Amino acid sequence: MENYKVTPLHEEHIKLNAKMVNFAGFHMPISYTSIKEEHEAVRNNVGMFDVSHMGEIIIKGKEAQKFVEYLFTNHVETLKAGEINYGMMLNNGGTVIDDLLVYKINDEEFFLVVNASNIGKDYSHIVEQTDGFDVVVENASEEYAEIAIQGPNTEKMIHKLLGIDLSDLKFFNFNNYEYHNHSLLISRTGYTGEDGFEIYGSDEAIIELWNIFIDQSITPCGLGSRDTLRFEANLPLYGHEISNEITPIEAGLKYFVKIDSNINFLGKAALIDQMENSLTRRVVGLELKQKSIPREGYKVFKDDEEIGYITTGYLSITTGKPIALAMINRPYTKRGTEVSVQVRNKMIPGFIRNKKFLKETK
């Protein structure tokens, strides 16, 4: 515990008897009651996560937009003020330094939200790229606390409890709001596959909001359900489906890469080369034919040949199916391909499938 960082909500987690773990250097709740209960609260009603461990980096200056275009795989020039895009930062080899959200405040100011485990690395990488650009980079991670409120009833619950009407806030848009003399930035974003919002503010503001929601019986949710929810929605996790050894093309995330634009973002040449000459593997969906859990790291086989590994796998809470995301060698990535997963000393039969795990239930 002495070596862990804590978020401003740490004491609140302890009060709620959360099961705590070390995650990305932070002492964080894995669950409060059960992962299943918290998962289902988000799918069916409303759940709340402490995501204050995430990093916030601000880029300002006359060439801020040009600079972010160079850093980021997805489009920025088409964003209007108040809009957000998801994408990645790459190195020269095309592998992923981090995935992130870019919030456009205006042409000369951008707000980047990065993964907790990568804050220091990301900040150093961004600063290293500033040569020749008229920009200033600020690591503002200590200035922001953040909660994510997720689930189908979130919008009306925030309106009821805070008096803030978010009905006009579109998906992947953000705005600034005032509540009890607190300044809040609220975005219609999340990491669960459900409608919801992420709220950024001072430590004091976020603690106050957390307690308002807890007092009104909104379900607190830990990192356990955050992972099961994002997995079902086919949202990648850094270090699993993407990493400094995996490109966006291999991860199946080409949609978030402006590969056909005339902007030469960092890592673009390597991605084009891979697409044209050397794409040997890809992240695909996988389903087992028996009720066994295909856990991260388990090996995948075609007959006696090892052809890949599980990046994330669960007995899905929503669908009840034993499903996984897996990095599989070509040509075995085709849907319907029969495979086996080594679960301890047994070979469990399965098949390659689509990654739309959640959509099939809706």
C-alpha cells in the first residue's frame, strides 16, 4: 500500500468495504459486492466508476491542431469545438504507445485523456515530438478527478440528482457545467458499451458528486466489471488487444486510423507497409463449444499447430457464452475456423467468430 498512489476517492472506497488491488500503480477497487452484480447494474440501470487514475494532458498553442494531427491516428481537423475522437498514438514502427480520447476545446487547445499506466510514458513521448511545433504541453493529471456514470438510466438520473440536463449532449461530445460552484467538464463517453457520461472536476467536486450518487443508491462499480463490460463491447485494453508490440491494423482498429488521408501522422508509413506486405496476424473473436473459460494468455491451436493466444476471455455475464478476443495467425482468422484452446492440460474445442459479443443480445 505504501508504494501505491491513491485517488481522491480512496477513503470512500474503504468506507464501502471495497476489495482493493494494485492497478497501474494505484490502489483501486476491483469490486464492492460482486463483479456480476456491478456488471448487471450498468447493463440494466446505472453504475458508477472511479476513473480518477486516468491521465489528462493539455496541448496548447498556435499549432496545437497540426501537432495533434501528427501525434494521433484519427481525424482532428474535422472535429468541431466540443467534439471528441478516439484513436491511438504510435511509434515509428506503427505499434501502439497508447490509445486515448482527444477533446477539442478549440483550434489552439486540446485535452487528451490517456491510460493510467502510461501517463509518464505518454507525456514524455508527446514532449519529444514538439520540436518544430509552436505548442506547449502540460501534464494536468493531478488537477483532475473523474467519475464515469454508465448505464441506460444515467441521463435521467443525473438530471434528477444534479439538475443538469444532458439530453442535448450528443455521443462523443462534451461541455462545461456548473454545480454548487464547482466547474465540471462532462462528456458523453464511456468504456462499457452503454450510454453514459464521464465527469471531470476538482477533487472536492468529484468527492461531493460521488457521495450524492452513493446516497441515492447508485451502484459503485470496480475495475472487475469495468473489464467485463468493455470486453463484451469489444473495446480494446492497452497491454491486451493493443500494445507497444501490436499495431492498430493487427488489433482490428483500422477504422480509427486516417490511413487514406494526406496527413503523415507518426507511424503511418509502417502501417501502410504492413497492410501491403506483412500482415501476419489479427485480433478476432473466439467462442468455445464447452462451458470453460478462455483466459488471457491461453494458447490457441489449429490441429497440433499453435496459432495464437487469448488476449481477453470470460464466461460472458450478459450472454452466458465462453467468449474471447484472441490474436490469431493468418490464415486462421476466417470466421467459422475450427480451433482448440489449451485450458490447463485439456484442449477445448472452439471456433473463430465475430467480435460483436454484445450486439447479439440487443
